Amino acid sequence: MKRPRFVGGVRLLAAAAVVSIVAVACGGGGSGTSSSSSSVPPKKGGTLQLATNQDVFTHWDPQQEYFQESFAFFQCCLLRTLMTYNGKPASQGGNQVYPDLATQNPTVSSDGLTWTFHMKSGLHYSPPLQSVEITSPDIVRALMRIGDPNVPSGYPFYYDVIQGFSDYSAGKAKTISGLSTPDPHTLIVTLTQPTGDLGYRFAMPATAPIPPNPSDPSAPLGVAQGHDTNYGSYMVSSGPYMWAGSGDLDFSKTPSAQPTLPGLQAGKEWTMVRNPSDTQDPLRPAYVDGIDTSVSPSASQAVLEKEVTAGTIDNVIENGVLPATLRQYQTTPNLKSHLFINPSAGNYYVAMNLGTPPFDDIHVRKAVEYAIDKAAIQRIQGGPIAWPIATHWVPNSLLTLSNGVQVLKNYDPYKTPSEQGADTSGGLQLAKAEMAQSKYGDSSGMCTASACKNVLTLGGNTGTQPAFNSEIQQNLAKIGIQLNLKQLNGSAIYAKLLDPSSQIPLALSPGWLQDYPDAFTFFYLTMYGPNISAQANYNESMVGATPAMMKKFGYSITSVPSMDAQIQKCMPLTGDARVNCWADADKYLMEQIAAVVPLNFTNTVNITGPRVTNYVYNEFASGMSMDKIALNGGTSSSPSG
Amino acid sequence: MGRLEGRPTHEPFQESSEPGEHVGRYLIRRTLFGFLVLVVVSLFTFIVFVKLPTQDPAIRLAGKHPSPQELALIRHNLGLDRPVWVQYWHFARGLIPWPGFFLDPRVYYSWYNTIPVRTEIVQRFPITLTLTIGATILWLLMGIPIGIVSAIKRGSAMDRSAMVLALIGVSAPIFWLSLVLLYVFHFALHIAPPPGIPAGEPLWKAIMSGVFVLPWISLAVTNAAFYSRMVRGNLLETMSEDYIRTARAKGITERRVIYKHGLRGALTPVVTMLGLDVAFLLGGAIITESVFQLPGLGQYALNSLYSDDFPAVMGVTIVGAFFIVVANLVVDVVYAFLDPRVRYT
């Protein structure tokens, strides 16, 4: 998934850089848990007060939104989908999908090409469509909007596997041939290829049902018709909450004349209240009566966190917690229980471009794997609390079998003493031994060819990034690789990195985060050759690029390693077989290609105010499960619907 | 008596038979010139951004793995598929200070948070205005009296001390001064409130809680030092003028000589500087707002620059330039009013 505001993870690195120096003396293990321990049953009532200084990008349009904040709100509160998550951590099944609008898990044909979903009956939308039942054509409507050429959807590529979707998206067809609704409570999805994670794709908020327009039943996109870029301001909820004032929506008017949701004020406030229509939702207890989010793009993170500590607000929707706040929560007895640290499925890494010398040589890449001092990087970035060292590509939470075993937990193909790389004699020896085998190195293990000098490298320039860049620069100098380091802001970095013709040999700042809890999302756009694109290329290493692609982007080296076969092998699988397959793909990447040096996995660090009880971590949203939060005292004044 | 040969027909001391007409023409000319300045500033800003190697905003706003069609759609929605000169024209129309034109939300639409730039500016301006007004009052209250006393007691220990302090004040970088004040008065002595304004808190409440005190002092110290030196220098110069000697010769008390005759002339340049300084601050005191976490225009400008949010940068730049242009005009008009030797030409 793209990080808020800065594509691909730089913002996460910058934000996590604000969790910079956490004194190791404070204790590296973290003091929070994945949920608050309270013996008192959660009470219903009250209004959860949140704050954020980051507005969403597309005004809550469910087909366009592509950020964690919006995913969290959609999944917990506003939208139900055929499948969904239980809103808990991975250790409690938070990585699995469960039937939500569906009555049970879908049935899949033996060839894996036909998925049949049966839907619950008697579920209705929020006002003003409280009398409208949620039916299977409503799901079709959502998928049509995802593929609509006039709607800039966030992730349509996940639905290319549906037969006819590509033709519909290209404007060659008026409907999606692979979707059929033999009755109002059945949806049959026909695929072009077996896709083991289709259940996850139907848990994405973009697939949430769109109701028909009672005033215009023939409108293909229902109430979203005419709102190509701003349906969020007219969205009808299907979850336990709805935007305040939802009853004021008036679809009898033309789209441009329709009033917008009063509870959704861009840049100011988002107000959610209970959806009176919502019933039969065992996955979302929805203890609080409402959720009020104050949006202050100009507010500083420090100020917002102080408000949490003071109890003025209950939580800040943010990327990471400031070092000073973290220290305070770790060391203050009555605050410790309001600090929560959970693994989030993200990573940071160094990307080596396989098409540029000296990184076209696998021995050079392996030497780099050994040389980088990951322990020093971890110290620079704030210690083990927020930055557990990564020894392979895919976060462990995504490579967990049904029995809870993390397949690659102890897998470390480039282990060096204390993970200190070339800063130890043992690590340096290993790195040099690899370099000595490369065509750019000499027998002593130093990279001596001219390609080893002046290697263009991009790194960030904010927070701890300069120190981080400097550490890597020193590490690689020990094996003879001299970096020409350019430190830029995130936007400038990605202007270069996303363009494959830039031919950047080394990138120090990329990061990645799951879109949904399946390792597919860690390979599909980053390591799969067919997805290398000229406009927004996240495969910085050019893994799997064909000779034609390499020529097109101006590379003199045209043959690079590929793992397309490994990825394609895993795509149709399900269950533990799928997890094991992705684990094998991870190993293949690390050992046979070594295109990236994983530095850290990420943890989500969260603080809550004093009245919050029953904190539960939502693995999918990498944040707090707002439908499970309860407040001390329960009742307080609730915003009116 | 005939006309002297060679004397220009339009003497600077000639008065027009209709002074109002003179002023009117002057104002119109200056207004048009000011508008031209805004156009040049906007054009320069636009060219810089077109040339900067920033990320395509369409990619930022698109999901991952956008198709070329999707990117084209977003670029079209943002107006980026139009010729460069057409894009500039749309932004340039936002310079017209008229409802429906000025910072048109359809064009000045933040690429970072998709909020109209005008909305952000309107929300943030009161904070910058509060910061500016408070600091201005403070530095005038500090700088002018110090400058007067220094000039009157020239060469004394008080004068020397004041000028040394002024030198320190002028030399101290404002970010350093701000951080020192914050450390001493908030972190060490716990006298000042924490920096920043809590989300949703009204501005008046923030003012009453003292959030602006340290930022006012920080801004005021630097400017007060400068103004005290300026007032001292001007007053010393003015006090050596012939008309001051004449006033003294007439038996007017020294106090009256200084305050009624000397100060008027000495403060005239101060008016000029004051107008420009205030206008500059109204565009956003970037450093002060950043250190003290005040969500004003300066912080907005900085954040917009970091995020390559061109519409926001353009909007803030235009607003800042607008204040400078207006201040220049006001100062020139007031200056002519204050100094009878100056005429509108």
C-alpha cells in the first residue's frame, strides 16, 4: 500500500524518524501490548474523540481512497463487504477474512475459476435508504465503479482477474461479464485465472455495496452516478456507523444539486454516529455511540499527542509517536497501560538496481547484504520498539501458518555478528568473500572497478535519514563501494525512483506496507516483471524486467534476474500451501536474486487517552479497532444523527 | 521678471492646482504597478515549479500501479494536461482581487490534502495576524523609546549599553532566540505554556493562555533592536538640522523640541520600514511559527514547499506579495502626508 502523502514509504520513514532516539536504557522491549487488559466488560456509550493532522486524499470516496486511515474507518465502521476481518491482531486471527455480508466462506470450483458468494438477507443501508436491502447487484455496482474509466480508482488492478473487468475498464464493454447475480443474494465471480486471495480482495473497502438510486433505478452506478470523483460526500453507509446527517442526503435531485453529508467536513471534522439500520454484525461490537475526528492539517503532532495525554482527545490518527511522548509513556506508571505496540506489516529496505553496475553482479549485491550494519540502523531509527531488524523481505505476520508458526521467523541468510555487518570483522570478512567472487572486485574483496566509484545513491534528508544514509555509506566504503549520495525530500526522491528510466543504482529510503494481509501484496508490484511501468514503478530493482523493457528504459544491461515464475506459482494457492509458497519466494528473492537489503520491519506505536478501555489492534488497518474501543464511564453526550 | 532659462517646467516643489487629482492619478498608477508586481511574482513562481524535479501530483493522488488512462484522467482533473501557458493563465486569474476570481478554489486546490488553498489561508491568517500585531506593538514599544533615550543621552553608559544589546538583538538568529526562549521559559522554568494551539481551540483562548507571548517576544526583540538603532540614528541626524536650532533659539523647551519637532522627522523613515516589516510578517513568519508550532501562513508555506504542493505555494506567495505591494503603496501615501517635502509624482 502507498503511505499517506509520500508514496511507497518515505513518509513512513520520515514519520518513524520522529520516533527516533528512544533510549535503549528505557527498555527496548516496549511496554505496551496488543490490547488493554481490563477485567471490566466494555461499556457501551460515549463519543470517541479523535484527531488527525492529515486529511484523506479523496474525501472518503471508497473506490478511490487508498490509505490506512481511510481503510480503518471504512472497515471498522462505515462499510460492510462480502468478507472482512475480525479487527484483531494477527495472533487472534486478524490476518484472516471472515464472512461479513456473505453467509459463509465462498464456494470455489475445482479449477479455482468460479467463486460463489451467498449473501445474508435482511441487511439494510443507513438513512435515507434504510428501507433498501443490501443485495448482490449492489456489489456488482461497486465493482463497476472501480473499473469505470471516469473514476480514478485506487486499486483496480486487483480485480483484473475477474473476467471482463479489463474490457469494461477499457470502455469496450458496458458490463463486467464475469459477474453474475442469479438472485438478489448470490454473486458468482468468474475469473481469468485461479486467484487464491480473492477473499481478501473482496474485503477491500472499494467492493462495499453501492445502493441503487430510488429516483433513478436504471442508473448503472446507483447513488454514485454523477459523482465520479466525489462520491464520498454522498456515500450511504452499510456498517455500524454512518456519517452524521446521512438522513439529509437527497438522491431525488440531480447529482450536482444534491446536498453533501453534513458530518463530513473536509479539513475540519468527520463525525460518525450509529447507523440505526445496522444489525446482525457479530464482528463489530460498536461500543461507542459516535466517533468524532477533528481534522487540523496545521496542528503539530506534538500538540496532538499532548492532548491525548491530557485526555482532551482519546487518540491521534498518526504514523508513529514522537520520541519524547514514547519515553513519557514508557516511564510514567499511569500512562504505560495506554501505550500499545504491535507489529505492522511493513518494511524498509535498500534497493539495488539490477540493471546498473556494479549491482548487476549478484556477488556485489550479496556483499552489500553482509556489509550493512542493521543494528546501527536500528539504533539510529529509534531502537527495537518501533524497528525490529528484518532479515528477509516479507514481514513475519504475513508468513504465518494456521497453527501460528511464523515460517521464516529465524531465517537470516546474511547473518553477521550481532547484525552489525561490516562494522565487525566477521561481517566484513563475509562481505569481502562475496566481493572477491564478483567481476568488479579484487582478490582482497574490495570493489575496485570504476563502477564501484561515484555510485549514484538517493536518500532522504529529514529526521534521522542523514545519519542513516551516512551509516550505510560508511559500511559500503569498507568494501570499496563509494557512494555519490544525493539527499532529497521524499517527493523529489520518488520523482526519480518511480521513473525506471532514471536508472538509479541505489535507493536507501524505500518502504512497503501490505494492502491486505497476504504476502502477494509484497511481491506483485515490487518484484513482478509485468508490473514494471513507466509511470509509477515500485520495482526499483527492476526484478523480472524483460530485455525489451530494459532497452526501452535506456539500460545497457538488458538481462536481469526474474522471480515471475515463483510469484505465479503462489498466486492460485490458498491456506498454508500459499503461505509456504510465499515463504519460498521470499527465500528465492533473498538467496538467488538479493535485489534488496531488508533493514527493518515496522511496529505500530499507539497511545490512547485515559478514558479509553478495551484497546484492540486491527491487523488489517495497522491501527486501533474503533469498533471495539470502549470508554470509561460509557455514556456521554453523543452527536445527533 | 521673466522665467529663468533652462528651469524645468515641472519642479518637484510645484503644487498642482488640484492636489486630489494628483493623488488619484498616483494611486491608480501605483495600483497598476502593484498588480504588475504580483503578475511577475506569480510567473516566476510558476516557472520555478514547472522546472523543479518534483513528483507528478497525478501519481501521488493515484493509487498504486495506475494505468496510463487513470493518470491521464487525474491530470485532466487537475488541469495538468493543458498547455503550460493555459495552466499559468488559470493561476494568474486568481490574482484578481474579486469574488469568484481571487484564489479560485477550482484552481488553487491543494495537491497535498485536496482542500482549497483559500480555505487554509483564511483559517491560518488570523494566527499570523495575531502574531504580527502583537510583535509589532511590542517592538515599537521597546524600540522607539530605547532609540529616543539613546539619542538624547548620546555617549552615556545607557546609550552604549542599549546599542550593544541592540547589536546582539540584530545579530542573534531568530531560530536560535526562539529556541532559547522556549527552553528557558517553558522547559526549564515552566512559566510559558507549551507551544502550539490545541486542535479546535479558539484563537482568543490561545491568546489568553499565553501561547503567543514567547513568539511575540522572539519576533519583537530582533525588530526592536533594529528600530532602536534606526530611531537613534535618525533622531541624532534630525536634531542637527537648522530648524531644530531655530526652534531652540526661539526658546522652545528641549522636551518640546525633541518630541514635537525632532521626532516627527526621525520617525518618518520608521513608518516606511514598519509598513514593509508588517507586510512581510503578514505573509508568514516561517521560523517563528515553526519553532512555536503556530499553524499560521508561514508554517503552511513551509509544509507546502516540502510537499511540492504547487497550488498552495502559489497561493501563499501571492498573498504574501499582495501584502508587500499594498504596504508599499500605503507607506508611500502616508510618507507623502507626513513629509511635506515629498509629493506624489
